Amino acid sequence: MRLSVRTLALPAAALAAALSLTACQSSSDPDAAPAPTSASPRQTTAATPTTPATPATTAPDPAPTTAPATTPATKPPKKTTAPTPADNGGNGDDPAPALTPCTAKDVKVVASKVSRPINHLALTVTNVGDRPCDAVGAPLVGFDQSQAPIRIVEESKPQAVVTLTPGESAYASLILTGEPGGDTHGMTVRTVKVNLTADSMVTVPAPTGTYVDDGAAVSYWQRELADALQY
């Protein structure tokens, strides 16, 4: 019985020794595979963005060696100006001559009655000087002590200023009253004040019984009395 136990024990001791020797050889063998290690947590590395490649710069084409042809400059069309008619009634080719307005020392002014049309007076201005003068525009007319001049009939403006040589006359129509009816503030006057220019006034007697109201008006100077009395 003891012999059997030893026999069995010897192989067991030999097996253990063999296993120990094998383990020693495995640890000292450089060619042996490494023992597995505990897995470390997996690290995630962010991807580095790739910088886009810079496109190659294309060199500009060299400047042409031949200069472009020069286009001759075109002259602008010559500007023409249409002639302006002169204020003195001329054809516009010549400049208007300077005016010499008639003043109180050059002329004599008369206010007279006329048969037609009714409620009118004729103003006559005569050059009594020794040089020509111009009856410019329309006279500014007032009565007695009135301050404001009466209305001017614009439709009576002539084509040209009337120039008076010594002894010649010009005429203006003096309308005494307006349309009948309404409050026209009429009155009988004794004098007529005639402004030939802004600083030259002549005061003349009014015909007896001259009656005027707020509708009074005067025409421009005309060369003919008939032309003045149509207004």
C-alpha cells in the first residue's frame, strides 16, 4: 500500500517541477509573446483640419508692345444763338439804342377833352426842347392830392418806344371812369399829375367838370391820337 502512494506521488512532483521550469523559460525567452495587459481607455484624437492649398497665382499677360492707335478728337458742333428781337422794334440784328426819356424840362403836357369815346381825356406830350427824347412806357397818373397812380392798360403797349424829335407829340388815353354801378368813390378833380419818369412829374389843369372814380386808367404813349383813344 505505501509503495503505491509513493509511486503516484513521484509523478505529481515531477509534473509540478516541469511546469515551474516551463514558466521560467517563458519569462526569460525574448521571442516569447508578451503577456496581455489591461486595456487602457480608448483615446479619441480630434482630426486636425487640413488647410486648403492656396491656388497658384497666374501672372498677368505682359503689356502689348504695340501702342493702340489714337482716335482723333472730334470737335463739338459750333453753337449758334438765335438773335433776340430788340426792344425798340428792330429786327434783332443791331443792339437797342440807349433811351433818352423825356422829362419835364423837355416837353409840354396837356390834358384835353375829346368827343369820343365818352368819359375820356387825351394826354398830349410835345417835345419843346432842342434834342430828341423818348416817351417811355406809360405815364403814371394821379389826380389832385391822390397818392397812388391809376391803373395802366397793359393791352395798349406799343411795338416800339415813341421817339420825339423837337416839335413832335405823343398821346395817351386817360379813362376817367370804370363800369357803372357799385361804390366807385367818384369825385370831381381839378388837376392831373403826370409822372414822365420816376423823378420827373408835371401837374396840369384838368378840364372843367372832370369826374373820375376808382375805375380810372391810362394807356401807354402812342404815336397817333387815334391809336391811344381806342382804349
